[in-house]
Amino acid sequence: MPKSQGGARGQRQLSVRVKTAKKRSVSSKLWLERQLNDPYVAEAKRQGYRSRAAFKLIEIDDKYWLLKPGMRVVDLGAAPGGWSQVAANKVEAAEGSGRVVAVDINAFEPLPGVASVIMDFLDRNAPAAIIDALGGEADLVMSDMAAPATGHAKTDHLKIMALCEAALDFAFEVLKPGGAFLAKVFQGGTEHELLAQMKRSFKAVRHVKPKASRPESAELYVLATGFRGRG
């Protein structure tokens, strides 16, 4: 967890409570309250990351050494850019060593050392366009995408698994032999077929739950390494 800042180090942090205004729903109030009391949100602002999600990738990389100088990386559903920031720093993209391509259907502020491709990665022309932007096949395809939550656990699980499956299909088109795939999934019991496909196509497949992922969240990440072709 990010360390607390300032003179209050070691002291208990006071939580912020948000009053429910007429135009703010209860769910909106709870979300805002959680954001205001989240140490990762505060630390992301302090360090200049665009989202708290940056710490999830940092933790995963610290454990599994995914990102190395000179690598070519694709970040699917990249906006607002937290993961791309981390990847660009790790592969030394700004220094001209590695290359990061951030893909999203929505435009977002440019990032140093990151090439933005504003298109749907499901577009039939996307793989060729992204390989061209990368300058070759990818060493890593990563996705922190999540569909808008409905509040119905089973529906939300199925939606994010569908996104992960689509990202995996895309990865098959752009990954180089030996490459890796990292994507968000939800715990829910319907991912067996997806994992079986990964195990046929990669040397190693594992689940990862970084500390920056909120404890109450069902999210975790699937990490597949050693790409050996579509199984």
C-alpha cells in the first residue's frame, strides 16, 4: 500500500464522509466517499498517475517481471492511461528503447512515449494498424477493461469475461512467440473454457490479485506467459 505522506505518518487517517445531496444518488455518494478515502487514489495524484490502477500493474510487474526495456506493449482500453504510463516508463519508451501503443475507442490526453490508436480493437483492421504502430509484433498485450457495472453480479461477470475473451482473440493476432497476456477478469465460475484455451496457447497461466485491487472487489487478473500460438 502507498505510504502516507506528511507529518501524520504512522497516525490513523481520518475517513471522509460525504453527505447525500439532492442530485447525488446513494451509489454515487458511496463511490465518492470510497474515492476520497482510498490511499491509492491519493498516491496516484501525488505521483502523477492518471488512475489508481497504475499501482495494480506496478505490483504485478514487481512480482513477475513482465515489463523490460525494449519491449513492445499493447494496452487495450487504455483510457485514461494509468497502465500505459507505467509500461512506458518500464520499457523506456520515451528514450526510444521500447514501444507502447494505447488503444481506446475514446480519445484521451497524449502521454509521453506512448502512441495512441483511437479505434475499437474489435475492428477487423485493428491488429494490422496496431502492429504497424508498434513497429512489429507485441511482447505483451494487457487489458484493464471492464464493462459498465449493472449491479447484478452474474451479468457483470459475464460481461467482463466476454471482454477478456475478445482481448485474448486480439492477442492471438498480434503477439510474438514467447509473448504474454494480462487481463482483468471477475471471480464467478464461468471462466474454465477461457482458462483451458489459455493453457493450450501459453506455457504458464495464473491468477493474480494485487493488493491495490480493492479487497471487496471480485476482480482479479489472469496472466498468461510463454505464447506458443493459438491452441
